[in-house]
Amino acid sequence: MQTDKHSVKKQKNEAGNQTDKSSVSGSLDKEAMYGTFVDMKTFQIPDESIRVNKLTELDDVVKRSLAGVGISADGQNKSGNFLMYNNKVAHHSAAVDGLELMPLSEAFKKYDWLKDYSWKLVDPETDKYTATTYLEDSDGYFIRALPGKKVGFPVQSCLMIGSEKSMQTVHNIIIVEEGAELEVITGCVTHEDIRRALHIGVSEMYIKKGAKLTFSMIHNWEEEVEVRPRTGIRIEEDGQLVNNYVCLKPARSIQTNPTARLVGEGAKAFFNTIAVAHPGSVLDMGSRVFLDAPRTKTEIISRTITLGGEMISRGDIIGNATEVYGHLECNGLVLNEKGKQRAIPALEANAMNVEMTHEAAIGRIARDQVEYLMSRGLEEGEAVGLIVRGFLSAGIEGIPEDLKAEIADIVKKTENAS
């Protein structure tokens, strides 16, 4: 019997999903609502994998790839480490009390109650990507902060693709129990030798009463990689989420639109996105938040740049209770004449006494700003870089120190883009 401690109230799945495999099979050809078409038949589930006892045992090529997304092999100042190589877990370790970190497949064997959390926030029939992940019975990480525990250092995880023309399907579950605090940094990356692949990552996050989760995702793909994350989040009374999404390197296409439901009074969710669309890339990114309980709050902020690719920024806030607050901010820079920027903000109020606002702005770097900085002694490229650095950082709080170097790197590439 499942105890009340781990109950999700035995309710119908919040995504309204069926878990019958024959039913899910009917969605294998169901296209996603947004994003470019991906022919999944051109990719295969790879058999190749690796296994190490410590991340320091990895070869230098893999270590370099991990370092590119802020994952250190020495694991210093980290509470736990997780590495998934292709579709199998290569390493996992937890270094502190109060933290559980293991493959999801192992967690299912350990905890019977975990089935009441699995596929409850993401409907496997959503599209062909979720259906494939469900039917593959995909593995991933299970991360749990125990009640009242404040995990001092971040957990670092890496989802790595190591086979050409492969399809990586991942299913992750994070549970932050009542009063606990947890930070997770996840890096998604391809091996140096890989050019074309498909990554599908399904993540379900549960933030209990008074708990806090800071989750940062860093993408570092090759130019021919297709990326389809699918994320569902549930936040209870006085719980808080800070979600950082950083994509500064090229990818063929990314389509992501995490959905958060704030079901407890006083719950908060903050979504921060920094993304760059390189030539040939189509990035369709956004966040969707349901304010389902009184005095809930959300802010969705994106800072995006196109260097020649197509950038679509979505934001959707739905106010379903009284005294809720929501703010949506989409700002984009066009630094190449072939680049495209599109902002699609949406607000919906279904209750009295709500406060929701949005602002969206798209443009190029103002010439007078560049000339002003040049008058102060900066070269033109330096002036552009300073403006871009300030643009990417403005209004976005809670970004880990490890990511600032990534931002500095992309600034160097934009110095001559104006």
C-alpha cells in the first residue's frame, strides 16, 4: 500500500493520459503541435554504451564533451553525479545524506509507490516523441531530496549521445519532498564524432510543500541534431521552481514547451531562457504555466539572439485562481539579415482579481548605443559584445556561475555580427 507521505491523491493523471500500450501505440505517428517535422525512421535506438565507476575513468574525449556543458569529471563541490550514454546509464553516485540518485529503472524496483508519479505529468499520447519514449520503457535519472533536507551542492547529470544517427529516449523523475531544497544542473551533449542524432527527454518534476528546486539545462549539440524535450512540473503550497534553459550552440532544431501547474497556495515558478539560433537552426522554445491556486506567481523571461537561424519564443500563462500574478517577457535580437525572430506571448484569465502582464520586443542593436560606447574608447566589436553580454544577462536571476563562461563564449562570436 502506498502511504499518504508519497501520495499524489490517487487522482486521474493531470495530463489525462492513458497508460495502455495499445492506446499509446496509436500516437506513434502523431505530430507535435509545434516544431519542425522529424522523420524518426531515419534514427535507430543504439546498443552501444559504456560503464564507469567514476567519471574520472572516462576517456579524454568524453571528458571534454562533458566540460562543454559545465559537467566536471572530478565531481568536486557536487552532491551527486549521473551520466547516461546513449540509452543506458553509464554512472550514478550520490555523495551526501538526504539525497537519492539512481537510474529510474532501479528506483521502480525499490519503490512501489513511484508508479503513481510516472507518466502523470506528461501524457505519453501527446505526440510521437512521448509515445516512443513510453513504449521503449526508457531509462533516465531518479533524483529525490528527502523531507526537510537542504542539499548543499548541485547534482550534476549529463545525457550524452555517442552513436551516429541514433535516437536517445530518456525518462527522468525528480521529487523534492516537503521542506527540501535541491539544485540540478543537466548537460545534454553529443560525442565529438557524432553529427546527426535525435534526443527525446521526458522529465517529470514534483515540488512538494515548502520545497525549492533550481533546475538548469545546458544544451551543446552538433548542427544536425534534433531535440524534443517534454517536461511536466507540479508545485504544491509555498513550493518554488527556478528553471534555467541555456542553448548557445548550434542544433538542427529544438522544440520545447515545459508545462508547470501551481496547485498549492503561494507556489512560485520562474522560467529563464537564453538561446542563440545559428544559421540553419530552428529553435521553438517556450513555457506554459497554470496558476491553479490563490496567490501563486510566475515569471517567464527569455533573451534570444539569431545569428541567421529562426527563433520562436512562446509564453503562456493561465490564471485559474484569485490573487495570482504572472509576467511574461520575450526579448530578441537580430544580428544577421537572414535571421528570423518571432515572439508569441499569451495570457488567459479565468478568475477575478488577477494581475498578468507581458512585454515583447524584437530588433537589432541600436547604432547609437554602439557609437556611444565607441566614443568612450571601445572598438566596435567590443562595444557590440558589451551590449550583447548585458542583453543576455538582464532581468535573469539565479543562473549558476558555471554558465557565465558559456555566455562569455557566445559574446565573442557576436562581436563582429552587427
